[in-house]
Amino acid sequence: MGVQVPGSQQNAVKLTNEEILRYSRHLIMPEVAMEGQLKLKKARVLCIGAGGLGSPLTLYLAAAGVGTLGMVDFDVVDFSNLQRQVIHGTSDVGRSKLASARDRLKEVNPTVTVIPFETRLTSANALGILKDFDIVADGTDNFPTRYLVNDACVMLRKPNVYASIFRFDGQASVFAIEGGPCYRCLYSEPPPPGLVPSCAEGGVLGILPGLVGVIQASEVIKLILGRGQSLAGRLLLIDALAMKFREVKLRRNPECPVCGDNPSIRELIDYEQFCGIRGQEQAPELSVPEIEPSEVKQLMDAGEPFVLVDVREPHEWEICNLGGQLIPLSQLPSRVHELSSADEIVVMCRSGMRSARAVDFLRQAGFRKVKNLRGGILGWSSQVDPSVPRY
């Protein structure tokens, strides 16, 4: 399926001599040639996210000569991004990701028009942002935005080139092609909040976004050219640790609430509520007692007796720790006997989320003198001891 461009626009666009030289390796391929390169130049692709997947995706689309690249992101470059987000450099830390990406893309190919949308994609603005683009490439890392992008693409009849990554694993497919499945046909409902850890909690191999992002870019270019077989109707599963690729056949669900025969969802909804996330981030603060890092420091300095329990994983402990007792969250139910309900207990993790779940579990098990270290070891680093590494 190629991107349809009105004939008047098609005839008006030409390649300059410099562009002919730049794209010469494309032009001598019969599958691309002049006609295909002009399609690339006229194409308008919207990339959601300027991070791990967005980096190789936009770099290669710009280099290939896609004429207009829209980019949606609202984050700034952090040191922890540089391990995988290769569009950004050390000197970009602290800058807007869109500003950093735009400068890099212009260096790669100054003929490309980059349209930045420095905003969070929401139900209120998604249709307005997506409507002027031919193809949408989703490189987001959270479920609410994935469902939002999917539904908006189905409603606007825009191809949704999807990819996701986690640790050593990746996925890629093409959704919302006419007659083909959408993301909801694959995942009718999101997983329970907190069940699937984010890359910030679980990590991601720095090379993996490059591998999966290039696959994503390949699918975009094939759609523009109208060549080859797209991943529509197929989910590509990538295991980089074993370096194995396999695929799962997908079919459109006729009862899908968005792309089915009788869709029940005809307008964009509240996707944070749909994914059970609205209010979830604040829930631990509301449901479990907490203690500030500065208060814990005072207890330590005063020699007050308390038990510090770290529910992170051993490899996180090796990065940095405050001492105490290491009991990973997954092991807490089987090791709860190692703790005494008579002791004052402070539970900590990286950011305070896993430890809040641990405190909730311990309180249900009968522990009353237990508190959550607000902000985790990141809070300790920012409020008490900046020498403790952040990760």
C-alpha cells in the first residue's frame, strides 16, 4: 500500500542536481528510481517520540529523503538517554529533545522539513496533529499513548507503524491498514498497572532501539514506495539475546471496538483511565505512610534503631546502596519471616514505587511500624547525598 499523492503535487515536485547526487544509490534501484524518490520527497511522516526508537527512525527517514518529518515529544535530554538515543549528544543534555533532534536531522539532510510538536499527545490534540500526515510511526513507551495513537490512526485511516522495546526484546508491526488489524486486535486490553515495568525500571539494551527502529523505518519507506510486503497482519518478535526473529499472524477482529464491523468507540477516550493509570502514580503516596530522605538521614545520624529494607534487584544494589537489608520485591512474600513486626522499618527502592507496593504488602501482613522512603534512592541522591549515583 503506497501513500497517495494528488497528481498536481506529484508533477510539481522535482529533484535538484544535488538531491540526485545525494540519492543516487536509490535512483539506480529499479524498486525506487526517480518515481520512488519523488514519493519519498512528497511524503509526510509523523514520528511519536524522539527517544530510543525515534532516534534511528528519524535519522534514517531523513537520510532516505522523506520530505516532511513531524516529531512529537515534550521531554529534555538526560544523561541516561545517551546509551541508546543516538540522535542526541553529550552537549545536548538539558536541551529539548525536539530541538536537539531537529539540529541533528538538519545536519543529516538539510532538505528535510522538520515540524516539531513540543507537547504531550492527548485525546484533545491527537486528531489535529495526525490529520496532516500520511503515515504515523509510534515509538512511545507507555500503553495510554499506544492506544491513543492506534485509535486516532484508525479513525483518520492513517497507517500506524508500531514498534516497542524492552530489555533484549522488541516488537514491530503495521496497524490500521485497510482490512488489516489494529493494535487493539492484538491487545484488546492493557495489562494491569505496574505489571509491565518500564524501561526505566527494567532497562533496555542500548543497541536494541537501533535494530528495531531501523525495521520501523523500513516499514515506513515500503509503505511510501508501495513496494514489498509490509508487516500488516504480522507481528515481528525480536529476541536480541538469542538473535532470533519470529512472527505471529494477526487478523482483524470483527468485534474490535475501534476497527471492527460495528465499532463502539467512535471518538478518542480518556486513555489513562482506560489503562487504569489515572491517579495510580499518586496512589502509593495516599495509601502508605512515607518518610522523607532527610528524616532517614537524621535517624542515621542520631543512631536511632530502625531496619532499612531495599527491595531493588541485586544488580541495582551494586550500582549504589545505602546499606540495610536487600530483599528484592519479588522475594518479599517468601522472605517476610526475616523481618520483625516489632521493628521500625523503612523500605526503599529506586524511585519509591516498588517500595510503596512492598509497604502495602507488609501492612497487609500485619506490620504497622513500616514506612516508604519517598523518592527512593533517587530522592536520597537529590536531597541528601549528591555523590550517590543516579541511574
